[in-house]
Amino acid sequence: MKLETIRDLLRCEVLAGTDALDTDVDTAVASDAMSVVLACPHPGAVMITGLANIQSVRTAQVSYLAAVIYVRGSRPNGDAIKLAADRKMVLLASPLGMFEACGVLFDHGIKGGV
């Protein structure tokens, strides 16, 4: 599924990485604990989190994730957005809760990461 489709399904605002919305993904990981994401890497997946700080961007970067989707209306600060933009990483912000966002993606064929 293209990130632009995920953007639309989850009613996301694009915070960074507009040029990469044509990237295909088939897996999502969801956690507010970055150590969990780092312990079970899924390169090319999207990360769904409410943890809106620069560590979420760094975690996505070292895990080779395609995008970070912030849920529950969370938004990272300007430094995190700038880092993502510099790294050509997609950041999306959704008003949905984590459970609902995961359910929507699952219903549309995205598989869950361990």
C-alpha cells in the first residue's frame, strides 16, 4: 500500500517527506516504547506511535522504517520535523488513536510486525 493511501485512510497531515508518499509498505509496527521497535526491526515498515519527540525519528532512521505515523493528535517539535525532512523521511500526524489506526490498516491488508 502506498503511503499516500495510508495518509488518506488515517486522515493524516503530512509533516515531512511529501516527495516519498509513493513508497509502498506492507507492514506496520505500533508502540510508544522505542526499545520495542529497535528490538524487532522491520525495515520498510511504518511505525505508529504517540511518542512525539526526536527519538521517534532517530529510531525510525536506524531501523530503516519508511515512515512514522503519530497518533492521538501527537505532533513532534520543529527539530524532529527538520531531522526527518533532512533525512527524506515521511512523518504523518493522525487524529486517530493507536488502536483505531492499527485496525484501519489491518483491515486494508497491512500486516503487523512482531
